[in-house]
Amino acid sequence: MHTLISNELLKLRTSRAPWILLAAQLLLVLAAVSGIVISGEDLRNAATTRLMLAHAGPSFIFVLVLGITAVAGEYRDGTISDTFLATPRRSRVILAKLIAYGGAGLVFGLLSTLSALGVTVFSHAVAGAPLDLATTDVWTTMAGTVAFMALTCIIGVAIGSIFTNIGASIGVALAWTALIETTMYSLLGDLGRWLPVLSGFALQNVPQPKILPQLTGGLVFAAYALVFAVAALTVTTRRDVS
Amino acid sequence: MATVSIESLTKRFGRVLAVDGLSFQAPPGTITGFLGPNGAGKTTTLRSALGLVRPTSGRVLIDQHRYQDLSQPRRVVGALLDPGATHPGRTGRDHLRVMAGVTGVGDSRVDALLEQVDLTEAADRRVSGYSLGMHQRLGLAVALMGDPEVLILDEPANGLDPEGIAWLRGLLRGLAAQGRTILISSHLLSEVSQTVDRVVIIDEGRLRFDGTLAELGSGTVSVRTAGGAKLRDALTRRGFQVAVTGTAALEVRGATADQVGQVAADERIGLSELTTDRASLEAAFLRLTGSSEIPAAPAPRRSPAASTSPATPAAN
């Protein structure tokens, strides 16, 4: 298993897409967090600090796409055959990818959160506003964001394994986050808090009405990741690769 | 020594029967050519052998084991299925490094393989810039990585220039001589007829022929010998049809090159040339696969029209 995971990490390092996605994600985070400063939010308000840090969250789309490329990218390039030839027990391949990309999502989340933190510290210093980073709330928001990204990447790997077509996978993922879930949210009312993306956002622990508490949201989002992973393992072992 | 054994293999994709009760063996130390027109079921058969496609019924055993039950499959079987199956942004060397990792061999093997398939100079370029022939060489390097006893190659000559095909022939001949089992597919008999020892021909998923090239070409054998008259008599006595085509040349019908050679040896007649007519090999292949691409006959429309016309008088 160790070999398989390090092999997946080698594949990640030797292709360009992850680096491009990472650069794009960090740029988006810098822009989103700077936007709060520019829009004139009160930097002296402690709630603004958490809002700024949480603005690393919407960039999860890049992590989702990264996860999708893990398996669907191999189907597109045809390298999935060689991968399964080397490891005929396909569940081990998928498991290795889930773990490796979970780790990659963690790193992406960490770098995004640190970027958000950097902008926060810089803007407060420039404005001469006091910044209290020693509160629990600040750290739960940052840790929650990192966990959110790691689980998102795992879900991405699973989506790519289930649909195998990279275009269809990304299309479905974007349609879900941008359209389907928001529509369902307005239909479901209070129940809408339990939908995947919203339970994921709950991990960021930003005080908002109509969102689950952090721990509950985290458990729900992890449960979604688990269901997706099991589905991916099941369909992959039964599929004809031709 | 590992034999590849296809046993009553059947694969159905929805309503399409891709492989239909196919059985044959690829023995060690030989190159078996697996032939058939496009869509005959070759790739499905090879993918079933490699555990990528799940057979509807039947099985494929490699050295008595199913591929997916081999503990270190890449050390036993090397496969080339699709030469284009590479991540376009990766370099040739990185592609091999990725494969070396899962094969369980070190990076030093990568350099040796690059040398062996003559890609050392292009190793650090992205594979998106490789030609089809270079992709084939890279794919062969992957197949050879685990130093396997069995090689399964799908259309390995595709995209190679004549020099490349000659190189491939030499490589495969050498590997077979070491006792390895080699199974290569092609939709062109002419592409592999000088490489393979045995041929298996399928069409519409069913076995059409399984034997040596000499048996396939059974039909016309050309002989050159100083002892033409003596050989003609000997062959005629054994029931073969012999035509004298030149001062020292015979054409034997209804025989294989093996049979003619044996007769000559029995009669102690020296031969200067003994060949199976290539055209007859090609014709046999086309006949077996029911291909419509038979070289144009002088009046191609006449015979089908005659056989289907109700006005044709019954033979009597």
C-alpha cells in the first residue's frame, strides 16, 4: 500500500495540472480575502477576521477538480489500463488514490488557509487594526477549512471513479455546487443544511443562520465522503476497462 | 515456462457478442500471431487475458493462473495495449519511473530500458511530442520492465516504419529464443508473417485457424533445386500436384513448405529455395476472415450474381 501511495504522489508531482490548479486556487484565495478589505469591512471587528480566513473556502472547487483528475484523468489518457495491470486488485489502487489525494487536498487547504492568513495579517498591519489570533474561533476556522479541502479532494477522486469521463465528472460536480444544491436548498428549507456542500462549509465554523454546527457538519460531510468512496470502490472492481 | 491458455472464452457487451467460445494456446519459446480484421474480438480477448475485461464465461490462464491472481503480475506478464496511453505532459523518463514504481524495479532499470528501445535521447521530452513509433517503443519499454516470461502485445507493429518493424522482429525473436511466450495481435498478416511462428486467426469472435504459417499457406509452395525432375517425381508419387515453372523451378500445390522440405530431405535432394507463396497466405487469411477486401478479380461481380440468381441452372 505504501508503494502504491508513493506512486500516486509521484504521478501527481510529474504532471502539470496539480501545479496549475494550486496556483489558480491561491490566486483566487488572495483575491477573495482582499475583496473583504476593499469592500470596507471593519477590520477592528473580531468577526471580520474569521470571515477573511473562511474566504479560503469557496476555492474548494479547485481541490474537487484535482480529485476528479486522479482517476478520470487516467481514463482519459488510457493509463488506467497500465495502472490496473500493475495492480489487478483495483480496490487497492482506488484506496491509494483516496489516501494520496486526501493528503494533497490537505496540503492545498493548508496553503490556501495560510494565504488567507497572510492577507489578514498584512491588511490588519497596514490598517493598524489590532489582530487577535489567540482565540479558539480563529483556529477552528482554519483547521475546519483544511479538513474541508481534504474531504473534498476525496469526494473528487470518488466522482471521477464513478463517472470515469473527466468532462462529465467536472460538469456534474460544477452543476451540483453552482445550481442543483442551491435549488434544492431553497426547496428543502431547514433540511437543506444537511446537503453536501453546505455541510462542508459548516466545517469552517463561521457563525451563520441555517448552517449546521461545526462538529455536526464535519461528521455529515465525512459521511458523504465515505459513501462516495464506497460507491467508487464498488463500481471500479466490477467495471470492464476497455 | 508459461503458456497462455484461452479456454472457451466468451464475452458479451450488451447485445454484441465480441468473443464467442474461443480456445487456443500460446506456447513458450514461440511467437504466436493473433490475427483477425478490426472488430474481430482480438483486443477484447487480450484484455480478458489481462483481467481488465471480465469474461461472460470461460477463462484465460497464464502459467495456470488467472492474471488477477498473480502476486507480481508485471514480473510474469508484460503487456502493451495502447501505445497512446500516456499522460501527455509527462516526459518519457517520468512515465517509465511511474511504471517502475508499481512494477517494483529501481530507476536504474529505466535507463537500461530507454537504451534498449532506443529512446535515450528523447527521454526528457514530453510524450505529447512523440511520434506513434516512439509511443510504441515507450509502450514496449513498459511491457519489458519486469523482465516478464510472457509478452502480450496488441498491434505492436502499428505505426512502425519498415526499419522499426525489422527492429521489433529482432527484439521479439531474441526474447522467444530465451524461451519466453509471445502473443502479438495484428489485423495485417503481411505485417507479422515474417515475425511469427504460429498464427491464430479469429473473425466475429470465433476461431478460424490455429496452426503454423506453413499450414495456413498450404496451397502453393515454390521450390528451386538442381534436382527438379527427381523432386517432381518424388512429390507426384506422394500425391502432390507439381508444375515445372522454369529450368530449376517447381510449383507444388496442395502441400506445405514443411512437407516439401521433408520429401526433399528423404530423397537427399538439395534445395536452393523453398517458400510458401505469400499471395496464397494472404488469400487464405482473407478467405478465413470472410473479408471483402480480396484483391480485385477480373470480373468481381460475376460469381456472386451467378450464385444468387434463381435462374442459374442446378448443377447436374
